[in-house]
Amino acid sequence: MFIVGIGSLATEKTQDDGIVEFDSIIFDNSAAVADNEIMSFSLYPNPAKETLFINSSHTVSSIVIFDITGKQVLQLAELTNNQVNISNLNPGVYMVKVGDNHNNYTTQKLVISK
């Protein structure tokens, strides 16, 4: 059961305290834009040492890696052979933000160990 305050759509039973109870609610997302799909990708190996592989459900158009403080440490405009050279990064925890050509982005944690 979902309880909301009285409004113009209050068609169900009303309690004495001014609360309307609904047995079901339907959400219509027909206005959603198809291009705003959730982008998914996988990183491996994780932990990584020198080379990071990225597989994605979309065409990758940008890769940005941030250290744990939020500082950008690597940025690439394209992915070659699904590989990213991370040999110049120090061991630690990083965040990898991957974007596609529809401006969809997603982020995952990466651990680098040497």
C-alpha cells in the first residue's frame, strides 16, 4: 500500500486524518529518451598492473581515470584494442569514468597493484 496526501487524483478511500490510500500506482515513463540508456562496461583485470582492458555495450568515446582524491590522472579520447596503458600510474584505488558518443557515462572502481 502507498500512502500520499490528498490531491486532485484522490479517488480512493479517505481516512479521517486527510490521507488517501492507494492499492497500486502506475508510473508512465513514455517520455523517457531512448538515447539515455544506462551504459555498462567491464574492467579487467582488477586489480590491474600495466594494462587495463575495457569491454562496453556501447562505443567508447572517452575514458577518464581519477585518483582517490578526485584528481584526474589519465584521459583518453578513444580506446585502442579495448586496452588502456596504466603502467605510469602508482598503485592505489582509482575511479574509471567511461563515456559513449551519446554522452552516457558510468564509473567503476579500479585497483592498481604493481
